[in-house]
Amino acid sequence: MHRWTPRARQVGTFALLLLIPAVLAGTGLRPAAPLRAAAVVQGVVADELDEPNGLIANRTARPAPTPPLLAELPPKKALLPSGPVTYVPILYYHYIRINPNPRDRVGFSLSTPPAMFRAQMQYLANHGFHVISLHDAVVAIKNHSGLPSRPVVLTFDDGYTDFFTVAAPVLQSHGFTATSFVVSGRMGWYGFMTPSQVVAADGMGFTIGAHTVDHMALAAQAPALATWEMKQSKLTLEELLGHPVVDFAYPYGSFNQYDVAQAKSLGFETAVSTMSGTTHSAGQLFLLSRMRIGGGLPLPYFAGVVGGPQPTSAELRGVGAAPASSPAPSATARPSPTPTPTPSPSPTATASALSRPLSLSL
């Protein structure tokens, strides 16, 4: 008899467990809801289920990822375009801030101090530069049509909060426009614009472009995942803004021929790289070169990048000056540059098809 007691207890416990659902059903109670999200949203990691504003709900299941790049790609320069070319420097920024960690060299290289940014924008205004939209540049490159004198395009990668809080008021004070390439899966994260700020920036006349969902180096991913990252970022931003998103930036400047073909087929008008160069041809609309600005570059260097005269002594003295009162971002003001004739193209250097990746916080 003693030998059978443990087995009898096990059978009794099992039977009791089977009765619990029936008892709960009879009383109208229900057990706690199962964790269905983990079962039905395949390929989405746990922290992404906490994204704000329900953006995760509109995602389709993502393909399995492949390992990310472990090191930065070497810096490259764009191939010299063949055939008719259009000269227009396309600048790209990341943070507009004072780098908070002096030991973070990557963070330093990606950060333009606010005083330096104000001085750069003032320099453009002082010397007759015309800040045009990326779309207007693309039309001119595609058709080899004229641009205003001293044209320049301003772009900002990753969608950091300081684009909205620091850069946008300065840009508005000069009537300048810009494109902000937003990592759609980072909206609302610490240091990144919230969805409402992205909508507000769009309403101010700034262009919102796509920069993938998770800021992945596309050339290192399986084709299906690379396509998903590009397509889903476009769809998420289009649903948020209520209009097409036609500009794309390759994270880390990483892409291959497949990614270029996908950018075209997904309906983007253009895709920008991190290859350096200032002249462009119609055959390069999906690997446009840009000039990187960051790391507290001196104003004379910035002047050389945009092809302008050396700064005046007054402009150099003003680099560290306190800001004039800049207006807070308004939901109605729209930048409106004024056009005039265009300069001759300036030469670029030669080289490659991949460019420098930027660090991920990017």
C-alpha cells in the first residue's frame, strides 16, 4: 500500500489540474490572457513590442536577420560621373549637439556643436547660397536642368530629437529646407524624434525620408531582410504622414546592387549614400554622393566643402557667439529658398560603391 501512495497523489494532482478550466468556465472567470504577441508576431524581438503609438501593429513578419557588420567600412569617394553632370553639394549631418562623452570618438565625429551649426547656416546665408530640397536637386540631376547659384542640399541622418529642437529653428530662421532620414523603428526612443515630432517637422515643410526600420547595414543582410527593412520603413512613415515617402538613405552607407534595385522597385525617387562627392549624373540617382559634416569642423573647411569663399573675420569670431533668439519650430512656416543661375561643376575624386558606415546609435 505504501508503494502506491506517491503514484496516487500524482494522479489526483493531474485530475485536479484538468478540472480547473472547467471550474473557471462555470464561474464566468477566465485565466490570464496568454502572451499571444510572442506567438503571432514572428521575427520581432521583445523590446520592439514596447514601441510607442502602436507602430508595431502594422508590421509584417520580418525575415530572420543575418549577423551585422562588426567593423566600419573604409571611407570611399564616389566614382566620377560620366556624361552630363550636375554640381550640387549634398551635406549630411547627424547630431546637432555638444558630444556628451569626450571619450566617445565616434559620437564626437557625428556631432556638430549648435554654435558651429548656427555659424555654418549663417555663412550660407551671408554668401548667397541657395538651400534647395533634395527633390529639386534630383529633378535637376535627372534632367540636367539649371539650379540656383551656389546650390546646396542639407540632409540629417537617423531622426535625432535635436534635428527638431535645435536644427529646425535655425533652418527656419533662414528660410532653409532640409531632409531628415528617419529610422522608423527608433521613433520615440530616447534621443530620437517622437512620431508627433516627425509629423510636425513634415508639416513645417521639411522632407522626411526613410532610413530602414532598425538601421541595419543592408549589404550584410539576407536579401529578404534587406527588402523588408527598406519597404517597412517606407510604409510606416507613409502611414504616419499620410503621403508618399520617396527619399531613402542607406544606413552606414552599406548597399549592393540588389539593394539599389530594391530601392528603385519600392518606389523611392532617390537613395543617398555616404560616398563623398559633389557632382552627380542621372545614372546615379540611387547612389547619390554626399559630404559629411561633423566633429566640430572649422568654418574655413566647411566653406571649402560647399565651394564658397573663405569666411570673413567677423564670421570666424561669431562661431562661438551666443545664439540670436531663434523661433521655436512652428507647424505652419515652410522654408522657401529663392532661385538664381548655377556654377560650373567642381571635380570630385574617384573610387567605389560602398561608403563609410556610421556608428549605430545612428
